[in-house]
Amino acid sequence: MNPSALDILLDRSAREPLYLQFVAGIAAGIRKGRLRPGDCLPGSRALAEHFRVNRNTVIAAFRELEAEGWIRCEPDRGSFVAEHPPQLVPSEEASIAAGDSGSWTSATPLTEPFFQPRAVDRGGFRLIPELPDVRLAPTAAIHRAHGRVLNLQQQRILQPAWDPRGLLDLRVSLCRLLRELRGLVVEPGNLVLTRGLMSTLNLVSRVLFAPGDAVAVENPGYFRVAEAFQAAGARLFPIPVDGEGLRVDLLQELMAREPVKLVCITASPQHPTHAVLSTARRSALLGLVQASGARILEGDPSLGFQRESNPSLPLASQDSRGSVLYYSALEPMLAPGMQVGFIVGAAGLAKTLAKQRQLIDWPGNPVQEATIEELFRDGEIHRHLSRIRKITDARRESMVDRILLHLHPHLQVEDPKEGLSLWVRVSPQVNLDAFTERCAAKGVVFYPGRLYEFSRRPLPAICLGFAAHDLAEQNEACRRMAEALAEVIGGAARASG
């Protein structure tokens, strides 16, 4: 196939890295039928020469396309369109979808697809925030607990009778955990189980706002919340974050002109910047929402990985009037595949959330809930958390050291002493998009700061996860990043010369 047949247009002035533009162009060609299953794609060298880009750019694009299932790469043969590519809609269905003129459309449509972290080769490194090391998961204990549930609790667990808030025993254990770790005084009737983050946000969007309602979010902030609530039709308003957390004064100005229904925060500490909401701002924020009738949705993405002494506590621990809904999940503590999250709120609101859960998640996953409760019952959760907190603290410190050793002064970071990510400041002299692209080509994936910026404008920072890799792996990842940095800086110097 001639490279010109791919009909890919590259915009070198765009913020989107070139390799992602390749991915989008080839995927679009497959969706539209210009590229058929089994078609052989041009080689990376031919494409690089035709489009006048670095060959590593094309290789990175091919790796991403293969990871997403669009193509298959066969050594010594070439790259081919997959036999069953994802997201192909038959033409008849496509015509129906195109003609669908439903009564509801999103008030603020998504400007980009739902973001998914890129895959890497087996020798690569996914420095993804909040991603734990699955090699440390208590798989033997999970297996034993699962067996006990199926052998000893068949009548209770496998029957269709089910509390829409989730298994009572697990809710009791979670309430105890939240009191111990986060200072929350919670009763089982205040807690509703979910299947993880997106399930929680789906419930919230069904109960706490309607399409067109105003929702305030942090900027920079947890981009999964913005993605979910934009898709649900909320009108999002970004509120800046500084060293003391959310700018409550600017939120107050917004609420004077907009009837804000929901304020979304991560205050303990803020994600991704690790700023801690100051005492004065906590009081002001609680007073503001209580006076207006709005609610606060507070996420705690790193539950269990706060400092053991003097941790930064969530705002929900100070709320006495039911204005704050607090949510988190157990995946960072156990493994990403253990999809159990929860949301905590006033009893009446929890009951409403549970009714909605009946509509979208009946009958839930009682077997998995019971398995996790078994882990609580025999003390395995607490033993496992004690083990991995020590490992995580050591890996946080070692990752900071590796960054300072290999990437200082162009990348600067401070040890936040808690959480599962680092907010790394990048020198304005570094082309961050080019650096991100070069790192991906070398098998190192992380989240650039622009993902957390509300309008996806460039932000001179990156969010690095460290928990999934040991010291030797961190060292190799940072060494590759240093190579990429040198290439980017050297390329910029040659271009300016």
C-alpha cells in the first residue's frame, strides 16, 4: 500500500502529539472502510519518510494501534489491519445512529474521547497515577476467601435477594476502615457500594444534577470527573487551585451568578497537585455550600496511602450537616481488577443513590463483595495494607530520588509523603508534548499535565505514578526519560541554531 493512500493529515502546530494523530488517522481509515481487515499497512520507515517524521513516531503509533486492537504486528512480515477491529458499526446500524435525533444532547459535549492510558511493551513502564503493583496483590488470600464464600455461603450469596446498598457485612467493615484511616463517622446506612470510580460517578450524575445544571470542578483537577459529568450533560465551570487548594473566593463569585448544584473536589490532598485545602478555606467552603443548598462531591483516590501520623483528612470528616458526599475505591489497595468502590452521604441521599443502583447495577456483584468481606474478616486487608504501605513509602522516596538523579533541573519534584502519584514540574524550556511522545516511543508512559487542565491547554507538569515499579524499574524508566529529554532539548537547540 502506498503511504499516501492512508489520507492522514498531520497538524504540526497542534497540541496533540504526532503519533496520536497517526493513531487517529489510521483508526478513522479503518472505521470508514478505506482500510479493510487483513490489509497490509506501509512499513514504519516508508511512512516516516513520506510524512517527514521520526521513525520512532510511527513505531509509537503502531504500538498504540496494536494495543487498542486496530492492527496486528507480525515480526518479519509487517503490520496488518486486525480481523475484528474495535468500534466498527455495521452500515445499517450506522445509518440509524446518524439519523437518531433524540430529545436530549449533552450541554457541553466531550471535546476528546474518553481518555485511556496507553499500553506499553512487556519491557516498558506505565507510570500511571493510582496504579498499584499487581505483583503485590494478595492473590492467595483472595483465592482462599473466594472459595470459602462459594463453599460456605451459597444460600446467602447466590440467592437473588440483595440489598441495593450492597452487602451489609462489607459496609460495616468499610465504615470501620473509614473511621480508622480517614476520621469519618459513618454508619452502614450512609454507605452505598459501587463497581468502582465510573460507576460511582454515574450514580452521582443521575441523582445530584440534571443535564444543563452547573457543576464546579477543580482546575487542574481529576479529569475522570470532568469526562463523566460532561457526558451526563452538566455545564462545567473550572475553579483554579493554588498552594492552599481550591480558590473558594472564585467559587463564591461563580455561585453569585450561577446556581451551582455540585462542587467537585479532592481535598485530602488535592489530585493531582497535592495541595492541602487550608483550614480557612475548608470552613469557608462548607459555609458557602450550606448557605446555597449545593453539595460537595469529595474524591479520595488514594485511600489507605495517606501518612500514618498527622494525615491530611478529608473535608467530609468536618461535615456535620450532610453537605459532603465522599467516595473512594479499594482498587489501589488490592488490584485494579477488584472493582469495588463506595460512596458515603446522608442517609436519605444514600437511599436515593441505592434506588438508582437498582436500575443500573442489579444485582451487583455479591460474590465479590462477600470475598472482600472475608478478607476483612480474617484480617488480611489490614495485614496487606500494612505491608504495601511500607513498600509504597519506599518507592515514593526512591522515585523522587531517581527523578532528581536523572532529570533535574529540567524536572523538579517534592516528596508529598502520601498518595500514589507525584506532581512533577517541567521547565518551560522543555517541549512537553515532544517529551511525552519521545518517552512513549521508549516505552515510558505517564500523564501530561494538560490532561488535568480543564481546557486541555499545555500545563508545564506531569503526573507520575510510582507504586507499580520497584527501584530497578524506576531507575530504568527515569534513564529512558533522561534520554528522551536530551533528544528533545538537543533537537530544540539544533532547530534554533
